[in-house]
Amino acid sequence: MSDVTPILGLPLILPSQAQKHVTHNEALRRLDVAVQLAVQDRTRSSAPTEPLEGDRHIVAAGATGDWAGRDGMIAVREAGAWAFVEPLPGWTAYVLAEAAVVAWTGSLWVAAGELPQSFPRLGVATTADAINRLAVAAPATLLTHDGGDHRLKVNKAAAGDTASLLFQTGFSGRAEMGTAGSDDFSLKVSPDGSTWHAALAADRSTGGLSAPNGLAVSGALTLPDACVTRAALADGAALSVIGRSADSAGPVADIAAASDHQVMRRSGASIGFGAVALNQAAAVSGQLPVANG
């Protein structure tokens, strides 16, 4: 039979043992160190110069002096000397200097935030589920920089999948922006969460922006010089002008001359190429040279 307890190593009083109070007091001393464990710090590698009775420290790596060879142990000041307790994996201690709880892994003391962490689900003021594995219920959610840039990343597995931000009303979709179903960026809106209309689309290869359902502009629209090419208005034949041959609304069209010597003229409500009727009073202004008569 062992003469110490298996967990804390408390010495046991044996049958017919003399000086039983020594063994008993040693067990109480170890309990006094380990129970409700709180230490001043965990960064010292040497003992403080003026310790107080009962002070406890976690001995940092590379310990020297009175603490040499005691890395990771709990040093306690007792009766003017240092005593040491070796922790077991899983022990926790509250570090007063950090206002944090640390745990002994068997080789080092670490705070909860220093451990590799993976949570299958996390709900903050609400319940996470199998799809929404991170769920937050709050008036606002803040993501801020750590001294420089800050980027929010939404990654998808393949081009045909969706990586987007979805805006809902009563958990029914009303707007979505991102790469939905392709790698082109789009902005869509919905009246009911099931029927969607593409408002804007940006081509991933060219950066070209389109409005598939039209674009209404209220107020002035300013365009830089030479930004609208002829090809953007009409892809017409040579020797033609852009306009409308009839007095009506609609896209511009090419007006071309059918043969040589035709001129651009108005004929009723139409504009086009053709011959000028010289017998009309307004056909000629001024005198016609004799050579043309």
C-alpha cells in the first residue's frame, strides 16, 4: 500500500507511526497550496526578493537560484523558505497579475485563449444549429482591426457554389450580394424570398458592370469626355449617320444614302438621304448659279 494519496500525493498516517502530527501537517500544507489555487504570477524565473508568507507563484521556464530546476511547479513561501508542489495535468490556477485562469497541460501552463480551439457550434445569446454553427443575437456585431487592416472573408468550395451576404426580413431573403452560382459578383433583390431579380452584375474577367433589369437615374448623369463610342450606340454600315428616320422614340439607328449625290433632308416627319425637290419654295435659299440652271 502506498504511503501517499494517488492524486495530490498527500502523506498518509501509517499504523504505529511515530510523530503522526508531522505527516498530518504535511498533508494539510499541500492542501493549503493546491485547494482554491491562485498565484501572483507565472512569469518569474527567480524568486522575489521580499516574498510574503503564503505567496504562491508558478515558476517560469529557465528558473534560477532558489527556484532552479523547478520549472512549471508551484512555489509557495512557508516559514521563511520556498516549498514546491508539482501540478498534475488538468490543474487550473487563477493568475492574479493577469486576471486569467491557466491550466497545466503536463508540460506548460496555458490560458484558455492560448489553446488551439475548435467548437462544433457556438451561440451568443441565441442557439446555434447544424447550419448556423455560429449564431449571434445582439443589436450589433463588431469586427475590428488588430492594429492594421481587417478583412471579412467568405470562401466557397467551387465556382458553382455561393459565397454571399444575405439580408433577411423575418428570416425571409430580401437582398443578396456576392458570388452566387458563379464567380461573377452580383446584387439581387427579392420581394418574397423566392423570386429574385438581378439588380447589378460585375463580370469577373473584365470588371464590366451591367444592370440586367434596367437602370433609372434620378438627377444629372455626368460622363467623361469620349467615354461613349459610336460602337456603343450603333454598329452601322459605312457612309451613314446615327439618328432616327422617323419622328418617334426609341434607340438610334443608322441612316445611309442609297446612291451617290443624295443629301440629308427632311421629308415630312422623317429625316434621311434623298433628292431635294428644287421646285419647292424653301428648297433653295439665295440665287442658284447659272451654271447649275
